[in-house]
Amino acid sequence: MPIGAAARAEPATPVTWGVAPSGKSGPNGRSSFTYKLDPGAVLTDYAAISNYSAQPITVDVYASDALTTATGAFDLLPAAQKPTDVGSWVAFEPAYRRMVIPSKSRMDVPFRIRVPENATPGDHAGGIVASIASPESDDQGNRVRVDRRVGARIYLRVTGEMLPALSVEQTEARYTGNLNPFGPGSLTVTYRVRNTGNVRLTGRPQVHVAGPLGLGSGTTQLADLPELLPGGVFTTTVRVDRIRPLVRLDLDLGVMPVPVGDQGIGTTMASRSATVWALPWPQLVLLLLIVVASWLMIRRRRAIARALADARAQGRADAMASARTTEPTDGTADHSPTETARGSS
């Protein structure tokens, strides 16, 4: 449902209409219905309902409470759900709850806001809605009633103590390594933040990552949070690059609350810690390959050394055997004949 914008319906003849803050004499440039009121206060204001089409339209006009969607967007309760907060504080005269607006015209509709005496301090959000219902057929050919609506936002602050506070309710992280053994990996961090205070807040998140003994520590600033209404919840996933695989990483995610449009309120950072295993698998594989290659090289050198030693031993044995085969085998010595001199008698 568009809020604060014109909408286009799709009956037989398309129509376009819109809602905007107004005064008795027409729109006055406000982008939303913004108030600061005490408990028990009563205020009258005007909403301009404009028909930009070439035919009359019938619209239902009412107020509803706002909520923060899962994606962090501003939305209003479904039409069938009754408001219990600021939407229930707004009242239209019966004549203005369903109106026929001529083509190319505008009606400035008065309404009254009555703040309960026991209203809680802080921000209360809602919207003024102009709705057109039309019968249509669904994919199965069944006739259904389609409710199309546009609106303008209500931001009402009840005076009293303002308590800006965020809570980080969940933090999960997963490490993804780099196929390059010498390159860093990344962390995928999913976290959930809840506005536990009573004012509208955005937030400035950051994540601090450190390995054992503080190795590789660093802080990364993350994208700002969308506006969260009091009680609103937002879950997001971010990626943090250039993270070294230091086996065990300690992660601390902090969010500094930032009040919307009000810089005079002090805030305190909300945080939550987590631990993630960052095993250096590519580096371990590389180390294993180096160890295996070194082992094979050492084994090859030892095999070569053994072969050389065996060759030397065999050579010595062959030499000794050859020397033995050249010696006499009858055990007698070979002496040269000599002549004995005889004397004469």
C-alpha cells in the first residue's frame, strides 16, 4: 500500500487518487501529519483527498496504526484489523467516512485526534487512508473484493521521557574461504535488531572481528539501518571482506541508535557477540601438499643413497673376489732354480 503517494486502481476504467496533509483551504506543503502533544490533548486537522481521474470515485476514509515490515519498510495494518494505538485516536465525522469525490477535484476532510490521558510517552505512528474497493476475478475465476488504498503518515509524539534503545537479538556468522591460499576470505553476518525504546530510530551498525590473542583485529562500518518504529524488528545479512582464516574468530556486532529528526537525545550502543570457526582449508591443503612433496623427495633421496651404497658395497665385493681368483691354489711357493758351486778335490 503506497503511503504518502497517489495510487492507481485497475477497474474497467483506471482511476488515480491521493491523500495529503491539508488545512481548511487545501494542502499546506506538509509531507506527513506530525504532532507533539500532551496526554489528554485534542487537535483538529485536515486531510486532502484528491481524485485525479476523469470520473467520480467512492472512497472509504479511516485511520490505522503503522508497523515496520520484515524488510524495514513503513506499512499500515491490514484493513480488516482494528487499530489500538494512534489510529484509534483519530475520528472522522460519519459523513466523511465514505465519500463520492467528483472527477478532477479535491475534498479537504476534517478529523479530530484525541490523545488518551494514559497514553505512553514517545512516538506513535499511523496513517490516514483513502481506500477504493472493487470486485475482480482471481486466477481461478472467482470473484473477490480487492481493496486498494493510499495514505499519508501520522507521526505523533506524546510528551514525557524519551527512551531511545535498540537490542541486537540475534547474530550468526559464517566464514567463506578463498580458493587462493594466500588470499583472505569473507564473513557473512546475519543479525536481528529490535527497537525496544519509545522513539523512532535508525542505527549505525559496525562489526569488530579478531582472531586469537587479538590477531588480525579490525572494525568494519556497515550500512545504516532503516527507520524502525517502537517495537519494530529488522533482520539483515551483510558481507565483511578481507578476513583472514585464523581458525577461531571473535565477532562483536554493535549498533548505535540514532533518533529520527531529534539529535538531542542521548543513546547507548547495543551489541552482541558471536564466535565463528575460520579454518584455513586452502592453506592446510597447500601445507599437506608441501609435506607430501617433501616426504616423497626425502624418500627418493634415501632410495638413491641406498642404491649408491649398495653399488659401492657390490663393487668392493666384486673387487675382492677378483683379487682372490688370481692367487695360487696348491699352497707351494714358486722359487727360481739356482746352481750350487762345486769345489775340486
